[in-house]
Amino acid sequence: MTSDVVPPNRPQLPSNFANELWQRYASQQKRLRPEPTQPSSSEISPEDYTTFTTHLKSSTRILALFGAGLSAASGIPTFRGAGGFWREYDSMTLATPSAFSKDPALVWQFYNYRRHAALNATPNRAHIALAELAKNKPNFLAISQNIDGLCQRAGHPAENIQPVHGSIFSNRCTKCPYVEHDNFKDPLVPAFALPDDVDPSDAKFPLKDIALGDLPRCPDCSALLRPNVVWFGEPLPQGAVDRVENWMATDNGGIDLMLVVGTSALVYPAAGFIHTARARGARVAVFNMEEPTEEGPTSRLKDGDWFFQGDAAVLLPELLKEVIGVVPGV
Ligand SMILES: [Zn+2]
């Protein structure tokens, strides 16, 4: 606790940190995407710093919504906007039940690539800062739309986080109730193995022609396994929604603060959590690389809300430090 710290006029980041972070980000992006885009600067105005940290310190009930932007500094592709393509495919058309039934080998190779990227990434300073916040504020619940497991690897306590889109390291049977968790095998099956110099996200390397029998199979009934994630057009798991709603209903339902990190929150029902939190008294703080979109719920910020534009891995350690202390470099 450092309540006597005078808010700085400018964010006092370790001088070489931003450069270091950008170099790491750029090298990871270079491997994962042909043309990386440089993150915008992550300036925090003195007034926003003071009002936000004052409110944070007095907040007990905190809700958060995490999206792909949280993992961007770890080199995990967001698969949105200009980076939304994997090879020649729009990733949003691959993450669907119909794509899987039409071409399971293609969809599985996309997910095998994403598993590999997640396993080779490390949690960034935003994941760590949020995990530390959870340890300091026990009545903090994070709703995570990310499937990469990086919050968990940063030490975010399980009781303070609810994944709502599943996990890329969990698979389930397409026929029977079989589910497996925490399967970190890479490649998942021998048929997905690639030589080291082949980048499966680069369309110049032809995709492997994999027989259906060589795809991941259920050990109980031999039917196809599928990634245990929520695809476009599928509902959120009822258990996950129930847990969030139960949390919202406890302690008379009041919420002090809502953190929206790395997501434009366009997708319902996740977007509805922001409306509910606001209706229960929360002030909303949005952390995103991009300006709010016109149609998203974060586009209509109210008096008393905050919008912090930039890299979450830079902004969050700075804005949470009076509660969590200094987050070491990663
Ligand atoms: Zn089965």
C-alpha cells in the first residue's frame, strides 16, 4: 500500500521497458503475422490517473471483462480486424460448428496452431497485474473471453476468474459426454507434427492432408474430438453464466468498478455484463488499443467512466500499482 505516493505528471515507466516490450511484441508478431502493427502510445493523463486510482482503492466489489487485447503483448494473435486472417481464411469463419462439420481437419489445424502459439507465449505484465489485483481484492471476479490460459499461468486465482469461452487445452467428444481438461500435448496428435521451419500460419506452406482417422479421437467411443471452446453461434456454457450471475447477485448486487480490458465488447451476452454492472452502480474503465467502436457498449462512456487507450501490458501495471505494488518486467 503506497497511499502517500504523489501521482506522477506522466506515467513513470522504467525507461527501457516500453522499448523492451515493443521489441518482444514485434518479434513475436513477426513470427505469427506477416505485418505487425505498432501499438499506439499508452499515455495516462494526471487527472485520469488520480481519479481512477482513488476509486480503485475504495472499491471492494470489482467485475472485469477480458478480451483478446489482454494477450496481444504476449504475441497471441487477436484474430480481429486486419489481423483476422489465418492463412487465406477469415478466422471468424473457421471458429464455427459448420466449418468443423464441413472440414474438421482444417479447423483442427487452425486450433493446433493456436495451441502451439499459446504454449509458447508467456503471460505479460497485464495478466500479472490483474492476478495481483485479484489477490488484493478478494471480491473481484474476472469474466474472461480468452481461451489461451495465460491469466491462469500468471497466477490469477481460480476463484476470481470465470472463463466463458472455454479453454484451448480442453477437448470434448462430438458424440458422447467425454471431456478432457489441461491437455498440453503439442502437437495434440502425431498427424499435426510439422518440421521446425514450417510456419503453419503462412499460406505458402500447403496444409497437411490429414485423414479423419488421424484427427483427435474420443478414447471412449472413437468419435471425433473437438476443441472445448465456444464457437460463433454457440451459447456460453450455462454453468459459466450462472456463476457470473450468482456473483452479481451477492452482497446486495452492488458493483463499484468494472474493468473492460482488450475487448470492444460487441458480442452478447458478454457485452450485457457491462450494462448490468453499470446498472448496479459501477463506474466503468475501458483499456483498449483501439478507439471505442460506434456500436459497442463501451462507445457510450458516461460521466465518471474512463477510457485508457494503449497496450494493457503498459497501462494496467501503472494504474494498479498503488494497490498491487510494482509489477516486475517479464
Ligand atoms: Zn466419445
